[in-house]
Amino acid sequence: MNIPVRPLVLAAMVLAFSALVLSRAQAGGSHFFPPVADPLVKEECGSCHLAFAPSMLPARSWQRMMGDLKNHFGDDASLDPPVAARITGYLVSNAADSGGQRRGEKLTRGLDPGSAPLRITELPKWVREHREVPNWEWRHKDVRTRANCVACHADAERGYYDD
Amino acid sequence: MTKPLATPLLAALLLLPLAVAASPLDDQLARYAAAAKAGDPGFAGFSAARGKTLHTQAFALGKPDTPACTSCHGPDTRGAGKTPAGKTIEPVALSATPGRYADPAKVEKWFKRNCNEVLGRECTPREKGDWLTFMAGQ
């Protein structure tokens, strides 16, 4: 009997590789928030902190936030009105409740429609997902703030929040 | 007939702006100098030494977590800095980040924000010119 070992091994390797890529893509599908694609939004919202995915908050939250950039979590992040308007448009049209944002809809589920939370890190679902992170880790010098997603989610810039 | 001549002529015309126009940073420094002189007739030019002091001194006049420019930009002008939210900031030294001061509006935007955060007020044209002069030589 002559078993063709090499083609078999090759086939197995190809299969393993595809499985790896596929599982990665699936994990991405479940914890993927499309990152900001607009260069202007990336520049203006991503200089001080990660340019948070617009699908992480509902449209009303983005509108409220963009309406008070002078008091942006303790910083004055004022922009020229035309720039601010363009950014608001982008955030609103890609917001969690803009339709088709699977992960964003989950993250913001159960929110009181009358409330417009400004902090992603105060969404009930966010709090639940991070309940096992101990306090000392949040205070670690490489983390320091809950807004520092990339400290733990190495691929956050690209939209992946799996690990 | 005209073709052999047209090519070098066109090339010369295209290169002309490069030779004549100052960089956006030079233009901005000239505008700050004019504004500084308008406010103080005794103004005698920018000083990298004053710029260095401005950059490194702890003022603690603005926000508590940013007493100095170096709070975020770091002690080394040629090294990267870090924002409180963990974003890396490109080095402030022009030699380390050559394209850094090419957009005057962007420079103004950050002066406004950062001076308020560190000094609790906007910077004067002289301070801005001093600081940029220091960074241009770094």
C-alpha cells in the first residue's frame, strides 16, 4: 500500500490554516466594532485617545458629546463648527442605532431611550463584560484609564476587542 | 522647435516655488514675530533658550495632571510622548518628526489647547515663536 503522505500533510496544513483564519474572522465578527474610516474623524478624535468606534454609542450620545466639546471629559476639545459638523455627521450615521451595527446594538441594548450616555465605559453591557478586571489592573501605569482600550485589546485600533 | 526648450523651462518653473517660498513653519514664525513686535516694540527676536524653559518648566497653572509640556510630551524632545489616555505622541523635535509643523492651523489648534492645559491661558505670539524656534533646532 502506498499512502501519499506529502499531499495529505499538505492538505491538513491548509485545513488547519483556514480553520485558524476562519475562527479569527468569526471571533472578529462577534467582537468587531468597525474602526473610524474617515481621515478627518481619525485625526480629530484620535489624537488624544483611541478614535472610538462610532458604533459604541447611540446617535443621541454622539450628538450630545459633539454639542459640548468645550467640556470634553475635562478638556477643551473645541473644533471649528464646519469640522465639528462633519464629524457629527459621520458619528451619527455610523452609530450603534444606525442600523446594521450588530455588535454596537448589543453593547447599547437596554439603554433608556431618554438617556444619552457619554462614556462607553458606563454602558451596562460594558461594565458587565469588564467586571472581572481587578482594580489594580485599571490603575496600572500602562492603563491608567478605562478609555485606554489598546492597553489590553492590542487590536482595538483595527476594531477587534476579543481578548 | 519649441519642445526641447519647453521641458527644461517647465522644470525650472516647477522648481521655482521650492527655491523661493519659505516653509510653512518659517511663514508662521514670521507672523508670530510680527505679532510679537506689534505688542512689544522692544521685541528682538525669538529665543530657543526661552522656548526650552517654556517647554520644561512646571507651571501647574492649568490642569492638575499637566503641570508642564513635558507631562505628556516627555523629557526628551526627540522621544515620543504619551497622552493621559495612552496615545503615543510623535516627538516634538523637528529633526525627529520632520513633517510636524507643516500645517499652521494645526499648530495653532494645539497651542491653544495645550497652553490652556498647562498655563491656564493661551500662549502669547512670543511664547509660541520661542517654543517653535527651540523645536526647530532640536
